[in-house]
Amino acid sequence: MAPVAVQGQSTAARDAKTLSHLLKAEQIFLAERALAPEGVLRFKVFGRKEAEASRLVDLVLLAPQGALPIALEADGRFALDEAWRTLEPGTELHSRLRDGKVTWRADVRTPGSTPQLRRLGDLRLQCRASFFSGMARTAGPGGLFIHLLKPLLNGCDSSRFGWSSFADAPVFGIRLKHGQRVQQLSQMTLGGMGHLEGLSLPVFDWSYSLRHQLYRLPLGDSAWPDDTQVEFESIDKDAATAPLDPALLQAPGPLPEVARSLQAGELSLWDEIKARLGKDQGTMRYDSGLRVVLYTQDRRPAADASTSPTPELELVLLFDAQDRLLKWSLRAMGEQRLAEAAAAPWSR
């Protein structure tokens, strides 16, 4: 017999936003355009609970004439269609995925942005358009909790903490750069490592497969202007790396000493590192089997008047599922000056 196609709506709850969310995000984008004068507004839906879910989002608009597919760009983003302005604000955009399996964000990019290089002002405006419009995840009891705390804990304007953002690819390191000034973000702001263990309220997207893309920026730190570059290093072992002051490897303390002996690709290093450094200060395991391990070293005073103090250091190690060291990074915390750095790679 010939197949027969039957149209109908699934009774399963789907993760949805309304046009009013998108229009509110656009309103915020236009009102605070000074943060990103040349920025372009898009929207993006991320799969939260399965590593491959982002490519299965398949958005539709529930218009009066039926469910209309929403064309996604190659990177999964979509624009506000002018034809949607004639529809009721309560018109819903649905994902193919069930409720709780996606999270929504506004996306602001100045032309010339890449997955590895973003503009801080774009990210500031992106945060405000996402969280102050209701685009970002606010469902369930966790969402109510965050909603009540928004006036007090504004992650878009704080210099001490930031609300969750997601990089275009799994991220291993982020640094801010403006002129000759650079500042490395602590690993505790990446990948969900700095979140409370075991906390899995619905509002916290880090607890699922998205955590390897998660980062939090000090968006409210006015010391960094809007045209500050935000440089992303991918977790890919072959990704391009940023420069590091080679003097860090010669600094006193256990972290530089261990870093001098590290060689990517070796299997036996993990046991040796544990024996030399002891208990780590943070570990995050990802669904892919990769594992990021953090060791820290406090700031050390100068040995004498002719030397500089050693800044606070972080040694970040990336292992695969077989405990093979894929890459590592020795990072100085706090603001640094590029004039003091050579062109040596920051990680191996």
C-alpha cells in the first residue's frame, strides 16, 4: 500500500519561547546599541543534555496557518523574520527536542568576529539581551530563584561573577586583550568547574553536555572597555595557542617545575603529576571522556630587590579517556603586559 502522511502535534512538551521574548531581546539590543555599534543580532538554541542535540534542534514557528520551519544558519543561529511582526506576541517557537533539553540565547556579533575572537561589548550586550528578555533559561523552581535574585545578583554587570555563556566550540582557555594589556581567565570560570558540586537545578545548563562550552566573564569590569578582544582557545589539541611569558617556566615553585617536564602525548604523566603535586584543586569530566585538571600556586614574593614577584599561577591539564596528556597550559593570573611576553606558545 502507498504510504499516507498524517499531520499532527506531539503531546510531549517542547522547549519553546514566544515572539515576545525575541522582540524584547531586540528592544534591549537597540536600546543599548552603544555597547556594540556594528553588532548584528541573531538567536541560537543549544542542546543541553546530549552531546549531539544541537544539530537536532529543528525549530518551528507555530503560526496560524500551521507549524512553519525556521531556517537555521550553518552555525545554528537564526534571525528575527520581519513577517513575524504581524503575528501575536504569544506565538511560540518550538524546538524538536523535548522540554528541558535545550537552552536559548541571544547572539550579538560585530562583523569580523570568529569563534576564536569575540568583542567584549558584543558579549555584554548579548548577555543583557539574553537574560533581561527571558530568552535565557528561567523555567522551573531554579528559574524562579534566579529571577528573584536578578536585581541583587546581576551577572551582566558584575565584575566578580558572570552568567553562563557558551562558546562556539569546547573551550580550554580564554584571555582578555586590549592594547598591551592581557588577562587570563581562571579555569574556575570555564567548563562549569567553579560551580557547586552536585547542584543541578533546571536553570544551571553547565551540569549537562554544554559544560565543555561554558564560560563566565567579568562583564561588569569597567577596566576593560567594550572593544576589548576576547580570545578563545579550543580544547582541540591542535588548536592555535596564545603567547606566554617564557619566564613563567623558570619561575620558582612546584607548578613551573612540573611544567618543564611535561610532554603532550605521554600516558605515564598523570601518576607522576599526582605524586609530585598531590591533590588537584579542581577536576571536570566531560561526556566525551576528556578530563580537565587544575592545579594552582599562590603568588610568591620576590627573592630580592632585583627580581619580580611570581604571580598566582594555574597549571591546566587536558587528558583523554586513557589518561593520555593531550595539552597543558601554565597561566599567570591577574593583568599582564604583552611587552613582557615573548612569542613562545602558552601551552603544549
